[in-house]
Amino acid sequence: MATCKKTRRVKRSYCIGSLDKRIEILIDTQKGSRTGTADPTVDKSILATVWANLTSNNPVEFMVGTNLQRTETHLFVIQFTPTVAVIGQDTVKHSIDFNNKFFHIDNIENLDEENEWLLLFCSVRGDNTRTGNRR
């Protein structure tokens, strides 16, 4: 029987059984032009396929200087995976494909710093295509 563990950061307990959504974590890869004249295109390749728990977040818009900012719209909790845990340390853009809906990964948190659960802060992408330039 799986034991569930309550986390301090997110006032919930997570266990393997609560991860009920299958998601693909995608990484942006640039493809150069064959002729060298056009801008490179961005393609997405699968970094990992994992089970997740999805929580929708009520987004809030606020002003930062003259720019309108939005908070994350969705929170994904996944089991700790070193491949995914290092996403926040590089400059390459990552996204999530869940039921053909795409989300930007804005931030990643190692819950309680125990290498057991990762919390992915995400926002809905403007387009629904896996290939093509980012918007």
C-alpha cells in the first residue's frame, strides 16, 4: 500500500495514486534553415512522459512597470525526476502537452526540498501546435 505524504508548501498530501493525468514534458529545439537565409524554426521534442496531478489556479493579472503580467494558470505535481528537476536551471524553454493543450513551464519547485515531488507552475500557451515558432 502506498503511503501518502503531506507537503508543507502545498497543503495537500500526494501519493502515487493521486497522479492521474498523463503528460508529456517537451523541450524546444531549434532547427536551422538549410539555405541559411531564413530564421531558424523551433520544434518540440519529448523530454519525459510522466503521470501528474493537475490543479487549475485562478490567474491574477497585475502591473509590473508598464507591462501586464499574469500568474500561473495551472499547477502540475509530478514525482521527482532528475531530468525534469534541472529544467529551471537552463535557458531552454519547456512546455507540457496535456490532451493536446499546451502549457509553458514558468517555474519548478522541489516540494520541501526532499527530492520526492516536483511542483510545475504553468501558464496556458497562446497556440496549440507542437511545431512552429513560439508566440
